[in-house]
Amino acid sequence: MFTRRVAVVGTGYVGLTTGACLASLGHQVVCADIDTAKVERLRRGVVDILEPGLSELVAEQVTAGRLSFVVGASSAVSGFADGGDGSGQAEVVFLCLPTPMGVGGVADLRAVEAVVEETRELLAPGTVVVNKSTVPVGTAARTAELLDRADVAVVSNPEFLREGSAVHDFLNPDRIVVGCDTAEAAERVAALYARLGAPTVLTDASSSELMKYAANCFLAMKLSYVNAMAELCERVGADIGDVTEAIGYDRRIGQAFLSPGPGWGGSCLPKDTHALLQVADAADFEFRLLRATIDTNTRQRQRIVDKVRQAVTGRRTGSLTRVRLGLLGLTFKAGTDDLRDSPALAIAALLRQAGADLVGYDPALVGDPSNPDKPARTEVDGVPLVADPLEAAQGAEAVVVLTEWPVFRTLDWTAMAGVMKQPIVVDTRNLLDSATLRRAGLTGIGLGRRDTG
Ligand code: UGA
């Protein structure tokens, strides 16, 4: 099997997963970050990200001598041991950099631009620069312009990994997409993944950049549709679980990504839906479906607040002033400690604005006693955190489940009921078994559920 010398710039979720996984496929990988302390930690085998299998894979690949960490993009680009062919240079350079939402919903490309500026003179002729971050359409072309090197190709190769299953998703992809106007460069990048045997779409850079948004926005649309359908279920007395199960058997729809919830969040879907709207606006295209997808999601948060209000006070307009609520789960989904654009935090902010007195518990935020780099969080966005769900329930007029952590299913709900002021659980993830709650003397209120409202 052939191997390549690969530099990966940026060691966030995408970069670190890409680096470790490409090393596990046999490539020689040097990962770079500008954060010296982070590089130090990675060299010691400390992975800050809560991602199943990632720290083990990093340790394994470092020990195997295929993966190393350096400070700064330029050190990565020329950080390879000379293999005897006169070259200690990377053959492929992955850019895995943050592209936060900037002014007016436009992705902020300053990190990409800075790295291009730093490395442009250092790249060996024939190097392929690969953009793996989700970037606006035209970024590959813009990167090529900034590089201004006819002998260096720029390729778009979006990633599709989900937080919480990043390593699994990388190594078991539904597809590999490589976009470039130079066939040789596209094939070189596609060949890096050859061992994975995934369907591969070779296309132009703009189509590749656009398809990443198209995928994430489609997923967001699917969820907004389900959340709207759950509301309709409540109004007509139907059950969203049965409805989604039934429609999911249609292979054109599929069972995945059909769970109603407090709204979609995280570092990708909100950013990408706004960015695509921006792309559409710039192209003078009124993308109403996408706008409705976003509006439905924003409205979902208020809908949850109204549900809590109704449950606690018996009235849709009842006051939440000084009403004590226990929040279970604050991360944007289970299986991660990521709080970025978490719907739970947006809902907490609305509840606080309404005067409620909140206490939160999240299993990912209680710290790791064996790891001094992972202390317990005591507060997030003004919500005090406790280390035990029972403490969050203490004196609460309702417990609100906001993240679908499986451990919530098996809590001692009888003990929870025993310390609450009112026996109410608002389950925004339809996670809990209604019979279990009933046995514990609790009234469960879900989304669009026949048995719990
Ligand atoms: C998402 C995509 O799923 C990945 O394919 C993509 O690569 C990634 O963005 C990215 O662009 O980097 P991620 O942000 O990790 O991945 O999270 P998802 O698992 O997609 O969840 C997004 C949101 O939808 C979460 O708030 C989650 O709780 C919510 N969700 C998901 C539901 O409410 N119901 C569901 O059935 C599924």
C-alpha cells in the first residue's frame, strides 16, 4: 500500500480525527496547532475532546510513529523526516480550521487565510492543499488565488463526521467527496481513503463545497419538519413516535434523524443553515424552505418554554418568576461535552428571562477526577451546575430533560419525585419511559406523544 506524507493544520474535532484516522490508514501524519499548550498536551497523549476512541487512536498512532504534533502550520508542512528522496515536505496539506459565523452570517475565513499566508512559500511543487472545513462556495478558488502557486492544487474534501462518533464516521464513511478542477490532485486525495472502500464522488470544487451545506441543511430541514409534525400531533391527538416509525420504513425517508427535540444545535447545523442562506441571498435566490427551517427551529425553543410554563402553572401564560426548575442535560446532544449553540442553553436563557430559578446537571460537565485538565464546571451561562441529578431536582417545580443522555432513563425517578416540589418532568427528547415515570408518581410531558402530551 502506498503512503503519503500528510500535514494536518488545526487539531480541533475535524483535524485531530482526520490526523489520527489517516495515520491509522498507514499515512505519515504531522498535525499542527497554534495553541502551544494544546500541542504539549497532545504530545503527552492528553486529548481534550470527549470523543469515543479518539484518545486511544491518537496514543496508538503516536506509538506506531505515524502521528506527531507540532506548533504552527509551517512546522507541519516541512516537519517530515527526510525519506531519502530529498524531501521532508508534506505531499498533502489538510486545512481543518475554524470557520465561525462572522458578520451577517458569513463564514469568517481569517484562520484559513492566515495559514495560507504562512505556508505559501514553503510548499513543495506538486503539493495538494485540501480544505476539510465547511467553507463558503468559492473558498477553494479564493485559497488558490491567495496561494498564487500554479504548481499547488487546492481541493475541497468536506467531512461528514458527527460529534460523538467522529472516529467511527471517519472510518466508515457513507461517501467520500473530492472537488477539484485538476483531476490528478482529486485522485491523489481520493486515494488517501482508498482502503475505506466508500463510494467516491469526484466533482468540481464549488459543487463539493455546496454539497456539504446541502447535506447539513437537509438534515436540519428533516428535524424542523419532525418538530413541526410533533406539534401537529399534539393538536390532533396523534403520536409522533408512531408517525416517524411509519414514515421511516419508507426507504426514501429512512428512520435516522427523525427524533423530535428542543431544536437542532451544535457547531455545524446552525452555522451552516445561516451560511447557505447567505450564499442564496448573494446569488439573489429566495430560499424560503431554508428560512422556514431556521424559523421553525428558533420557534421550537419558545415552544419548549411555553410547555414548561403550561406544565408548571397550568396556563400557557402563567408566570415562571422564582419558579425553581432542574435542567437535565446542557450539551447540544448526548455523547459530547460541546455546549456550542446548544438548544438547551438557549432554552435556559429564555427560562431565566422569564424569571425562573435554574439548576443544571450534565454528566459531561461533572469533571474527571483522574484528569486535572478536566475540572468540574460549576456554572454555564449563568446556570449553576450540580454534580448529581437529585440535587438538580431538589425543590424543583419541574425537571426539564434537554439532552438525550441515556443515563437519564435509569435515574432513580422515585427518589427524584421524592425531593421535587411538583412531580412534573418535561421531556423534550421523548427519552424517558412514561410507565416508569408514572410508577414514580411523576407526570411526564413529552413532545407529540399520545401518552404524555
Ligand atoms: C452534523 C452532521 O450530522 C454531520 O454529518 C456533519 O459532518 C457535522 O454536522 C458537521 O458539519 O461537521 P453534529 O453537529 O455532530 O453533526 O450533530 P448531529 O448529530 O447532526 O446533531 C445536530 C443536532 O440535531 C443536535 O442538536 C441534535 O440533538 C439534533 N438532533 C439530531 C435531533 O434533535 N434529532 C435527531 O433525530 C437527530
